[in-house]
Amino acid sequence: MTIVKNLLVIVVIASFLEILLPDSSIRPFVRFAIGLFVILAILNPILSVFFSGRAMQAGAWDLPWEYEESDDYQQVGREVNRDIREVGSELIREKIEQQISSTAILVPGVGDLQTRVIMTPGEGKLSGVEMVIVPVSTAPGEDSGTAFSSRDRQDQEREIIVKKLTSMMKNLYGVNEDQVVIRFEGE
């Protein structure tokens, strides 16, 4: 009875494959594979009669996997994961600070600056930028206190620098203007 069922299933599958496959060079291989399945369907019950007493013991395969789910292991895993995220977030923060400093120094009027990036804890998103700018003096011999000819001109130049830097942060890093804090040294 089992042989008949197996052969019927093989015949149904073979007929579907014959319908689905176009006339090509693959057909002989499909017929060969179907022939092998027919041979297996016939030989399997016959061989089980001859070798009924011989069974392969697969005790090692049937062993249940017993594992101990401990809160200690999970806690250690969480701590390692947190440490990895913190180190990665710190490296990213440092690299972004370096990038911002490198691009901000190109703005005319910026002599030197210190940058501090604020990241959202847990998410690693850029949430703010703080900059302290040392303006460039206009005349080579002047110190930074007398760098600009008048107070109004100094305020205008600083306002232009702030606008350029906030625009740069908005365009390059997607930071809103209210998330960028720019101070000048000595203020």
C-alpha cells in the first residue's frame, strides 16, 4: 500500500514537471531523477523487510539540548553590549568633532576653534554642537583684542561667521540652528 502511495505521488509530480518544463535539454535529467525516486520508492519497503533488525543507533543525535538560562549570563552580555556601544559612540563623537573642526576652520574669520559634539544617549544621534571660536585678526601685527577696527564691524563679522557655521552644520550634519551654540573666545 505504501509503494502505491509513493508511486502515485511521484507520477503526479512527474506529470506536473513534464507540463511545466519546456522542450529543452533539461527534460532527460528530470526523467532520470524521477526514475531514481521510483527505484527508491520500490526498494525502500523491500530493503526494510531484509534489514528490519538492523537499525542505526543515533543516541547522540537524540540527546536533548539542556542549557541553563541564567540571569548572570544575560547581565554580562548586556554589559558587554553596552560597553561596545559606548566605545563606538565615543569614537563616532570624536570623529564628528574632528570633521566639524576641519570644515569650520575654512570659514573666513575663524582662526582656531574648539568643538564639542553632544550625542543623544542610547541612540547615538547628533543632538547638538558647541563651538568656541578664536577669531582671526585683520592686521598681522594686531592682537585679538584690537583685531577689528570697530565694535560694530566686529559684531557684523561675528554674525556672518555664526550664520555660515550654523548653515554648514544644518547642511552637513542635519542639526537645527537651535542645536548649534557658537561662542567667541573672551565672551
